Amino acid sequence: MFAAALVASALSAVTVPSGPALADDQGPGSSKGGKVMDPAPAGVELTTLLPEKISVDNNSHKSTITATVKNTGSKDSDDIRLLVVGFEGLRIDDVKGCSALAEKDLPEGSNSAFSCPVGPLASGASKSYTVDASYDLNKKGRICLPVRTSDGKKTFWQQGPVPFGTTNPSPDAPTTPLLLGTDNVPAAPGADELPKTGAGEAAVPLGAGAGALVAAGAAGMWWARRRRTQG
């Protein structure tokens, strides 16, 4: 289970620099795909926000995402930590003011993750982080934002893994706009496989299917000729 993987003690030992860089405003944020995990202290209500829309450069495959953690409660929080985790086609390249997790410490199923030391978050306050990401548009891509205690023993809130994607790819345009909560439809699947539809689902080789159909057709024609010869 993803939540169980996130609370592994190995993640609590990460050393991180201080001073997150504030990200550029990308418009209204959304907590879509978020849920409360472990109960937060009384009066503390922690959530995260992701932009409703991002764009991927079709040449460099790069994108920038604003990840925000917010305390909407009536009391200040204790020291907390934000993780930014990438899955499938969406890889986290860098998060300003945060530290990359070693491959052995990555949450199960993820390809990259950064740990951000938020510290105590005052009532009504928020902190935003600039996330530099790469997106392989031939795959689905998801991101996850867990908010945890500084020692990693509890996860108060987790947004995702939630997809960014488009059902109308535009490979010839300079950029491809992606929407939060939308599964990505690959623009151009490989010549020898169909696009993958989810984690753990194997692609179907087109060559094998086509070969079976050709073989079945040849057998049918042979049978028809044999019947006419014997008739």
C-alpha cells in the first residue's frame, strides 16, 4: 500500500537544506485527489494544492509545477515535511529548497521523490515550492504530495497519486496542456505496442496479434480450397 510505503522509517533520515523557493503563480490550486490520513493535532488542518493546469514543452519534455502545503486550521502546526513524488511518465527533477530521496528510499512504485522541510506552519499560512519535472507524453503520469511529521512517523494528508494528462494530445504544437485529475492519452504509441492503461498492465504486442489473425486467415483459405478440391 502506498501510504504504508511512505511512512517507512528510512525516509525520516533524509537531510535537507532550508529555505524553500517560492514558485511562480500558476493560477488557482486544487486539492483534488487529496485525503486525510493520520489525524492531525487539534486545531491543525493540513492540505495541499496543485495547479489545475500545467504545460509540457514538446521538445524538452519539461514542465514546472507549483506544489503548495497549507494550514487551514485555527492553530499552528508542529514541524512538518512535504514529499513530492513522481510516478510513471511524470518524473520529479528538482524541487527548490528540497532534497532528493535516494533510489532505495523511494515510495513503492514511484520513479522520483523530494523531501521538503516545511517547519511549523502557522494558522492560515501556506508555503509553495517550485517543482521542475519531466513528462514522457507517451505514458500516463501521476504526482503525489504527502504531508508528514518531521520524523516521518505520521502522514496527516496525502494528495494523490493524482494524474496530470490530456485526452486530446497535440504533438505538433510547442506545448501540450495537461489537466489535473485527467488520465493522459499518449499521442503516438510505439509501433510494436499499445499504450499502457494503468500500473502493472502489460502492453499488448501488435505483432503477435496480427500474426495470429494472418495465421487464422491463411488456415481458413486453405480449408476452403481443400473442400472445393474434394467436392
